[in-house]
Amino acid sequence: MAQEILKEDFEALLMDSFLENEPMEGTVVKGRVVAIEKDLAIIDVGLKTEGRIALKEFGAAGRDGTIQVGSEVEVYVDRVENALGEAVLSREKARREESWVKLEEMYNANQRVEGVIFNQVKGGFTVDLEGAIAFLPRSQVDIRPIRDIGPLMNVTQPFQILKMDKRRGNIVVSRRAILEESRAEQRSEIVQQLEEGQIVDGVVKNITDYGAFVDLGGIDGLLHVTDIAWRRVNHPSEVLSIGETIKVQIVRINHESHRISLGMKQLQADPWDGIAAKYPMGAKFTGRVTNITDYGAFVELEPGIEGLIHVSEMSWTKKNVHPGKIVSTSQEVEVMVLEVDPEKRRISLGLKQTLANPWETFAEKYPVGSVVEGEVKNKTEFGLFIGLDGDVDGMVHLSDLDWQKPGEQALEAYNRGDVVQAKVLDVDVEKERISLGIKQVAQGEGEASAAGSSEGGLKKGAVVTGTVTEVNEGGIEVKIADSEQTAFIRRADLSRDRNDQRPERFAKGDKVDARITALDRKTGRVQLSIKALEIAEEKEAVAQYGSSDSGASLGDILGAALKDREKN
């Protein structure tokens, strides 16, 4: 009986021991310092044996103050008993457990936490959050990259928790988020005090290709390169330097994004005011070439006023040349104002208008009938282009190459680079065209031929018979009978009927009748028209038979006229 009682008492005591010890492992409990031996504190937490904790765990960051015998502290019970029969305790883990609970509450409430950056690791830094260790990525230290982190080490400061994972023991914090929030509040306050049109002082903080950022006392504004000056500014560094204090006007404020646009030129008078009276059309001015493009060159007439010389207005003769081969940047040039548009802020300028028109000069120097000499610049299927004085070209048509040979045959005798003489037949200044004739200068044969033809009965209005010597798309070339004279009948003069105005109706050797519509005795040129002959014959037929009362139709009348012509 006594043995049974002892057995029951032992089981009860053992169960009580399990109930007391089992819940303690993995929890935070209160204990009392019973002794201090060298660098260890002996802690009694109510177990069979005490536990030992290194004194440095109590002195981390000076949070627990001075530890002495009798002090009560909270510790974490790792194990109730180790191999030596001692309790395994930890002050650091106790503090960490306390911190995790508190940090989770603050994280869920989106509150800031206090921490200390105490070590540098790969990719960032470690932060002590009252016992819990967090990771601070390098990108989250500040708004801008920081070269020296020293001043921020071991200093209590606020952080924002970005991520927490207790199972893995991970906490990620940000110092940058706190700064951005503070900065946003500061920017909002400053923006509220600013107004569009207000003139303020600022310090140039940064310079880029498109403008400069100006510090207005806690908030930055953008001064775009186009708002620095009325004149063209290729790069802001031409006018501004970092650290310089400048006066600017607030052009625009975006209260949602807190973006501020600034201007310097707005503080100066607009040079475009009254521009039309200042630069009247037709007036000449001297300016400086500031920019060259494929379509022309920009010329600065005064600071802030630029005009464009279109490529078509740069040279009388150089039509397909890049503007950069005519003018160069920074060159001083004289220009003429062609058009002014104050609304679009555009001025059209001309460079060639300040120079003499080479076609006018040529016409004055070489009137019609003059003999000139030049080099064959180009050879085409319809004639030759001859280079003349003043860098202009004249054209010799096929029909004006030779008195005897057909045009295409005569053309074969010429090559590019040949130097030839020609007579000026016509100069059209407006169309920039010069007509030349080579056959007309061949030892006076042109005048002799024209005179001989006149003596032979060639005169304006006369009807002649010719032999077709050449056929091309533009018409036919004929040799007038009983004469050495040749003439070209244009396509439109081949017939009064448009359907018959086809050169291919004719072949070499065909005989044709035509009427002389023009005769230039000075140049020896004869102009023929089959169409004019047909019209004249029709009028004559109507006049001859039109008074008859026979009731004949126009076709009958013309038929009768043709029969009479054949008899004659």
C-alpha cells in the first residue's frame, strides 16, 4: 500500500515538472541576476538550474543599462537543460521576440520604426530595430546615391518597413521612403506659395542638353533651353553654369506632379513685337548664319530674330546643291526680306536676291544676234546645253545645229567638253532660258540662206512643199523643196484634227505641204504648219462655194476644193 502511494506521488511530481518546463522552451520569461562571473551573468528563471548569458548581450547599443546582481531581466529560454545540466538562455533572442511583435503591429499600421545602421553587407546594410535585424538595400539609403555612408552609421533614425517574413526571419526597410515623403510634404508647401508669373531667384543645380534644373529653395524647376533666351541657344552651358544664381519667372505650375516650368527670356522684351515694320519686305540686311539644314540656312538678324533662307533662294544657278556648300556657320551674309509672318514668328529670306540676276546680266551683255562661245555641258536627245558667262546654260535645239544635216545626225558630231560658237536666238529672263543656234553662225550661211529663200519665194503665209527627213515624238523635220532650208513642224501643227496630230503618220521621204507661219530673216529660222494650211484651205473653200444655193454640205464643198487643188 505504501509503495503504491509513493509511486503515485512520484508520477504527480514528474508531471508537474513537465507542465512547468515544457511551455518555457521557446518563450520569453522573467529572470533574476543571481551572480556575475567575469563576462557572464548567472540568471535564475525558476528552473532546477540557472542559465548563463554573456554580458555583451545586455550591453548591445546600451539598451539595458548596467546589469547587477538582483536585476530583473527578460530572457529567451532556448532549452530547459543542456548536456551540462544548465538552462540555455538568450537576452538577444528575447529582445528580438519582443521587437518582432512590436514591428509587426507597426508594419500593419504603416508606421515608421526607429533603427540603427550598424554594419555593411553585400548589396546594402544591416539595421538594428530594437533587437530585430533588418536589411537596408543600397538603393533605399537615400534619394540620390551616397558615396560616404559614415555619417549615417550608429545613428538612431526613422525607417519604413517594406517587407516582413517572420518564418524566414527577413525584414527589409527603407530610409529613402522617409526622405521622399518628407520631401513631398516640403515640395507641396513650397508649391502652394508659388504663383504663375511670379519672379524668383534660383540656383542652377544641374545642366542637361535640353535645359537646366534650378533650385528654388527646396524644390527644383526646369528651365528649358528654348526659354533661356530669345536667340538660339544650342546648349544651356553657353549661358549658364552650375551654382550660378539667376532670376527666373514661373511660367507654369503642375500642382498634381509638382512640376514647375521656368523662363528667363520672359523677363526681357519680345524682339518680335513690331517685326513687320522693323524688317519690311524687299529690304536688305546683314546677318550671321546660325544653323544649316538640308532645306536651307537660318540667319540671325539680331538676338532673338532668325530668318530662313530656303534652299531655292540661295543661288540663281546652283539648284541641286546642299546649303552647306554655299554658306557656312557663323558666316556674315547679306540677305533680302521676302516675307514676314509675325503670328508664326517666321521670316523668309533670300540670298540670291542680293546678287545680280545672271540671266538679266547675260541679256544686257549679249543681246539677240550676238555670237557667244561656250563648252558643251550636256548632250540630250533634243539638243545641246552650252555653258555660258555668268554660270548660266543655253540650249541649242536639234533644228538649230546644221543647215544641211538632220538634227539627230548633226548631234552625233558633238561631245561633252567641246567648245563651240553659237548665236543668241532668244533670252527669257523669267523662265531662265537662253536659246542658241550653231548653224546660224556658220560663216553667215544663215543670213545667206534666209535671203536666198526669200528671193526664191519664201515668205510668211506662203505654201511650200517639203520632204520629211526626221520623225520624233515632238514632230517632224522637213527639207523645203528647191531650197537648202530645213524646218521643224511641231506635233500640234501636224493637223487641224487632233487625232491626226501623230508624228508616226509620217515617214522619212514623205512629201508634205505646209504653210509658212513665221520667217526670221535675221536668224534664218522658218516655221511651218500643216494645220494652218488646212484651216486656210477650208476658209477659202467656204468662201468660194459658200454662196451657192445648191444645198451642198461643208464636206461636199471641201471635196470639191480638194479636186480643184489636185487639178491645179
